[in-house]
Amino acid sequence: MNNKTLDYYNQNVEDFINRTVDADMHYCQDIFIELLEPNAYILDAGCGSGRDSLYFLEQGFKVCAIDGSEEMCKAASDYIGKPVECLKFQDISYEETFDGVWACASLLHVPKQELPDVLRKFYRALKPGGVMYASFKYGYKEEERLGRFFSDYHLEEIENVFTKNAGFELVEGFETEDVRPDYADKPWVNVIVRKSVAN
């Protein structure tokens, strides 16, 4: 995530949280957690408001929440009632720590040329057999929009990045509509992948 995008989130925390904290993500959340054992340890990568971290905590999972924006971390920490670490994806150094990685609408700020390296960091962070969910806006471009940098993908393209460039096994790929009514015409691509048990 570049500095301009981080500046956007640091300066627009309240507005961003108001637009996203009540978004109903249960469809994707539940597909993800059905692949996990009870009490699994989840990394919420780019947690934003903390909406998804709170849901996972309420379902009995252990959660480590991180975000690259210092101000977002402060707000999310207050919301979920536990510390949120300020950490950029490029600086992740976990080794076989998590049963699951949740990256909802966060990796879309990583430039396409950098994404394989970032995904390999998440691969190392997962225990063998661990699963990862990620979502991206549907499209073909890399561009700045509304003060932030975005990398858009179509489904086959992003599946290939996870499997051919980062070594994951594909569990499922699917498209969804944005759950926010004013964004209903802007589809998303979602991927769920697994780290090989043999690793």
C-alpha cells in the first residue's frame, strides 16, 4: 500500500468506517470459517474497521488483526476490544502461525507486480493446510481512484496469481455483488485457497 493510500485512510477513518462497518459479509465469512476447525487462529489482514475481526471473535475464533493505517488501527482496536497491530503487508514475517488468513478488500491496494511476493509471505504465515480468503474489485486496471491506488482483477487472473505465482491450491473462486446498496453495480472477485498439507 503506497503512502498516498495510507494517508487517505489515516485522514478519512470515520467516513470509511461509517460506510463499511455494517456491511453484511456473512456469506463470505461463513464460507471461510466452515473450512476452519473450532478455536482456529485467524489473521485479519487489513482489518479496516474491525468488522470481520469482531465477527470471528464472536464465533469463538482467535484473531490477530493488522492494518497499515495507524489511525484505522486505533479505531479498530476500540471497536473489537483488543490491540490491532499497525503492520504493512510487505513487512509480515510470520512463520506457520495461523490456521486462516482473511484479506477482505485489502490486498486490492497492492500493485500487481508486488502481489506475488506479498502472497508468499501469507503462504509462510499459514500452517500446513491453512486457508486464505481474499477479495478484489472486478476489472483489469491498476489506477488511482478517489484518492487511493487500486489493482483490479478478473477471476481467472487472480486465481492464477495465487496458484501459479504463490503456490496455493485453489479451493473456490466466485464473483459477488457489493453488499452496499450504492455500490451494487460494482462486482467483486473472491478467492479461497489452501496451503498444501505437505508443506
